[in-house]
Amino acid sequence: MRRFGTHGRVRPEQHYIVSRSKEIADFISRIKDGKYIVLFAPRQTGKTTFFRLALEVLATEDPTYFPIQLDFQTMRNTAPPTFYDRLYQMICMQIESVFQKRSGVPSEVLTQFLKDTTLTDDFSMLLFFKQLASLLDSDSHKEVQAFKRVVLLIDEFDGIPQTVVSDFLYALRQIYLSDEMQCPYSVGIVGVKSIRQLDYDRSISPFNIQDEFRLPNFTVEQVQELFGQYTAEVGQAFAPEVIEALHKQTAGQPFLVNRLAQILTEELDIPKKETLTPVHFAKAHTRLLREGNTNIDHLRTNVRRDRRFEKLLLQIVSYESGVLFNPDDALMNALVTYGVIAEGPDGMCEIVNPIYQHRILQMFKPTVNGLENVYFPEETGMHFIDYLTPTGQLEMESLLDNFQAFIARAGFRILQVPDTPQEYVGQHLLYAYLDHFVRIVGADMFLEVQTGRGRIDLLIIHNQRKYIVETKIWEGIRYYEAGKKQLAAYMKLEAAVEGYYVVFDHRQHPETQVETEEVDGVEIRSYVIPVVQRPPSAV
């Protein structure tokens, strides 16, 4: 039986796999046009699997294409002579492999040529490919059909040594612009960093002939296709609401899609006769939000590479007015490379999916904020468990009333929360407060990101009842009133009967507000909570 794959290359005979037929057709069309194609995307987005599958489809459709697959992953620290020697060894092994797969053998002339040749630099590589094309064509009298068009696929290209990258790319460019039949006929370059990020030199790109190929995340339909393969083999179905929720939370990111499916089908011990429901998904989602895995490890490492990332990321998620995406900004470009942010449809920065936003907030939230002992008034003896009724309902209004009172009790001490920028401390504290609460009462909390910025919608589910808490930073009365309508629309979408709107006011003279009102047919309780600007000694 196949499985959902999250480690290494995904193989059709071992794993459920999205066919990506439309994208593969596009890629093959570019190869047949002789394009030199580049794809640079974050790790664990399925790019290596995609390119290999595309080459297999191409070879099946038209055996006159000769695919040579290379990997520069182990080349980073090699000297130029060693690089070209290893490059040549990989090419020879790939040529032998292609002949074996096609049940053929190279001609004696080609065999001798490969035996006698050495690569030492970019010029010897140019001569090698020129001769290779004619020798492959000379096999046309064999039973194996003639190989006329070499397709070179280079994976982990950003592992290429800095000392050779410029000359290597110039050599490929010279082949592409040649009047002769080009060999390689088409080139695919795959990596994490783009060519312009490799810092090869300060001049115009030596690879300005590149054709950029974008591999998108899975669509909802592709997730349905993926899960449909599992259902066809095992018999266990995914409820439509599960597929919709899973795609919303992951935005179709391939690793996250497969990891959630893996938890649902392998780790929760759900009987195979049961349909996978939203209740099951909530458990899988909660587990993913609290586990460590290679994808989240990459995310954590990347967002902590530069201390300036924290301010930019928190500004993106906290202000609805947003942060304008600037393709020339080094910080933004780095976060795009790492797969953390993207440019939204309106030209603003967005976190790429709710799961990443949740984990980012967790990463920047202090493990201990130092105020846990004043969450509740000492004289009452209250605790989180007291906001769960005997009938299993959450008393969210009382819980948030207490949070507002807690901020007032804490006063200037909220400015002493460690490693937290002052303008985001209110949201950090609310997030920590609710996270603590849902763990105590056994609820599940989802971060629902409608636009990828400016609104933090927390969807809490307990006993199949939904509670929504939206939090923002005060940006003026217009944004405040618009937020109520946004929350009302979201409540209707989620069929939630309780909605709470918490806005933190950082102005010099803020006023506390609490109001319950009907907005577009649903009841919303709103809080405007002043945030202390300075300790008393600074006044």
C-alpha cells in the first residue's frame, strides 16, 4: 500500500502523488521549444519530484530526448578542477543509465569518447557537449532510436561553487545563443536561491536567457485528487469539509498537505471504516501545530536568521493597512526565498499560510511572559477551568472580560515582557492567554488568516461549537468599524454563534471600550484595550 510522503523524493510506486498534468504539459512544451528553464522555490515544495516526473513523461512521449539529471548538492566547497571532474563523472553515469533504461548500448565510438575525455573548465565543457551531440546522433543506425536532443536537469543548483558559477552560466548561455544545433538542447535549473542571489559577479546576469517557471502550491482540486487515490486504495473517505479546511490552513503547501494527511491516516488510529471528519482534522491540526518536523525546523531556522525579520513579520500580521511588497528589499527577498512571505494580489506582503503564521507567532512569543500569576485576581481563586460550564460550553465573554481586567491589573508590567516589541505585546499576551486556556479545557484553536496580514482570527472549537476571536491593533475608527463587519461575515461563513473583537490601542490617550451589538445579523462583543506606553518613572 502506498503512503503520503514527507521525507525525500516522492515516488509514484510508493506514495500518493499529485499528477500536476497541466504544469507538466507546460514544462514539456518549454523543453520542446528549447528553453533554458529555471525554478527556484523553497525546500519541500515538490520541485525535484515535479521535474523528474516531467522528464519521465517527456522520455515516454518522445524518445528522441535524452535526459541527463545532475545534482550539485555536494559540490559547494569543491575547487574548480574537482567540480568539473565530478560533473563529468555524473554525466557519464547518467548517459549509461539512460541507455540501460532504454535497453540499448552506446556505440563504440561514444564509449571511447567518454573514456578519453576529461573536463577541466567551462571551455572543455563546451567542446564536450558539442561532440556529444554528434556522437549521440551517430547511434541512429542502432535499434535504439536516435538521441538528438539532450535535456540537462540540474538539481540543487545553488550548491555550485562560487568560483565556477559565472563561467559555468556563461558557457550555457553561449550554447543557447549558438547558431549550431544546441547541446544541451534544453536546460532545467532547480534550486532554492535564484541566480541573482548567488552573487556570481556584479555585472549583468550571464544567464539572462532564462525562462522562469513557477510551480504553484496544490489547488483544492489537486488535494482532492491526492486524497482520492488513498480512498480508492483503502476505502476511507475524507469529508469535503476536511479537504476544504486542510487546504485553507496549508494554502496547498505540499509538505504540510501530506503531513496532515499522514497524521490523519497513520497516527490517530482512526478505524479505516470511519470517514475522516472535521473533528479528526482538528486533532491532526493541533498535533501539527505542536510538533517538530523538518519543514517547521526550516521555518524556525530561517525566520531567526536575522533579528530584523521579527519586526517585519509582526508588522505584516498585526496591521491591516499592511506592508507594501518591495521586490528590491533585501529582507523581503530573503523571506520570499525561505517560503515565509509572498506578494498578495493587492501588492502587499502576506504570510504564505495560517500554519506558518501560527508557528511564527509561537516562535516570537516568550515561553514565560512573567505575568501568568496575575491572569486572575488573587481574591477570587479563579482559574481557566472555571470558564468551562458543566454542560461543556466555554464562557468566552467572561474569559475575555477577565483578560481586559488582567491588562489593566498588569499595567506597566506588560512593558517588561521579555523579547517582545512593545507595539505587539497586547496580541502576544492575548495569544498566550487563549493558548493556555484551550490546552486546559481540551479545546482546539485554529489561526484563520483571511488576507495573510492585519487580522488574527482565532477559531476555537470545543464540543463542536465554534467561538471566534479577532484581534487587531488600533489604526483608526474606520478600520475599527470595518473590522466588525469582517468578523460578522466570517462568523456567518463558519456558522459560529459567538464572535469577539479585541483591539489594542497604543495611542497616548486611549479610552477603554466594551460594547455588545448586532452587526449584519450576528452578535459581536467588542473590546478596545488601552496598552500602557511608559512605566510611571518615565512620565
